[in-house]
Amino acid sequence: MRQYLLLFVTATAVFAAERATEPTFLRRRVPDVAVKPADVSTGSCHYKPIFGLGDPNAAVLKGIARFGEITVDPGGSSEPVSYPAEEQVYVVLEGEGTLQYGDEQAPVRRHDFLYLPPGIRHGLSNRTDKACRLLVMGFKIPRGANPKAPPKLLLANIEEVPTQVVGGHPPSTLYRLLMGDARSTRDRLAAASVLTSLFVMEIAPGGTNLPHHHEREEEIYLLLEGEGEMVAGGGMDGVEGRHPARPGDAYFVRLNCTVGFYNTGAKPARILAVRSLFPFRAQ
């Protein structure tokens, strides 16, 4: 009998391992993420894999290729790269630099955001005496898709984008709609193919953006300023999963996972968020 029981327990464990489910959300404390070598890395350019490429849970992300932090030292530069099946977005968090965009060069500064279409060779150099730190987001272009590249570099600054209330969300949250897909008529830049929305939320003390979910999109929140409770997931009882959050906390949520934020602090909170299409199989 003991032998049969042992066989049953072993078989159950093997079956459970085969049926292991992926997490519905991931949390990262960006200051604690270790620098790892990447294709952009040089002796003066350092990459932190927050989500996606280089992260142990990279397989959980389906349409997002990478979400990481690049730091270019004073006087340094990144390795130029090009991705035929990936569109990218840069958001400059600190410092200044010079963007290599194909055969052109363009200055970039703090709070600039820009679109990098598939196939464009790009890199960043820093000729100042302060480090330049930026976020890089990459999104997988589906096989067979051939998005049209914009005729010129699309670049703008976050502070130049006006705040507004977005329908379906309370007025305690103001939005800066930075970038949408190439058909967008509401965002500052209409550029992307897989990315559907890049935006900043400014949430008043005591305010919220109302927790919600998306049926066709993955999403990432990065808390830039303030503090509060990040909502990620929930139980079968419908109770939201709330997690204390402070600047530098980043959350990835899968489609249909509850996501949101409550500002429990005394100052406004600022969140950079990005949504992108989940790669559903063609029917």
C-alpha cells in the first residue's frame, strides 16, 4: 500500500509540474535590479533588464520584448543596434545625449520620448559630464506584418504634453497621452504598431485611476514619484490585490489581470505606463 501511495504522490507532483501556471503579474524594484550584459552594452553603457530580455521571467511577457533601463556614462556611448522585428521606445529619465537615428543625429534631453521603428539603426552617446539614464521598451512585430516607418524621427517631451481627464476614469487622475499607434488621433505621437498607448498618470492625494483590466493588452506601470498602493491581480472573491509602492517600483500585468493605483500619500503620484497588444493566434 505504501508503495502505491508513493507512486501516486510522485505522479501527482509530476502532473502538477507540467501544469504549472505563469504568474499573472511581476513586480520589480528597479534600483535593486542588477546590471547585465546586453546587445547595447559597452564599457560605458550599462543595461538593467527590468522585464523581458535578460530577466528570469522573460517568457511571461508575450508581446513585449524588453523593458529595461540604459545608463550611458559621461563621455560614453551605447553599442548601435537594429531590430528587424521589434519596434522600440526610448524615454529619457535623466541627463542629455545624442541619438544616432539611421544616418542622422538628434539631441535628446530629460523627459524626451521617441519612437524607433523596426530596422532603424540607433544608439546613444553622451558628451556631457553627467550620466544619461533612459528607459527602453521593445515590442515584437508579428510575423508577416510590415509596419510602415515614419518619414522622420518622432520625438517630443513629456512636459510639453498637456494633462487631461480621460473618459471612464475619475478626475483625480490626469493623463498625459504621449504615444499611440499609427492611427491615433489623441496622442502626442501617432507612431506604433504593437504599442497601443504610452502615457503618464498624475494622481492626486487620495485619488485613483480606478482599478480595471484589459482583455487584449499587456501593461507595465512604473512609479516615478509619490507613494501609494499598486493594484495587481486579485482573488476569486473579487478583492483587489494591493501592494505598497514607492518610486522605482515597476509592475507588469498580463491581459485580464486587474491593474490600478491608489495614492495614499500626501503628494501627487506620477506613473509612467505602457500598454501593448497581446499576440493572439490568428483564427
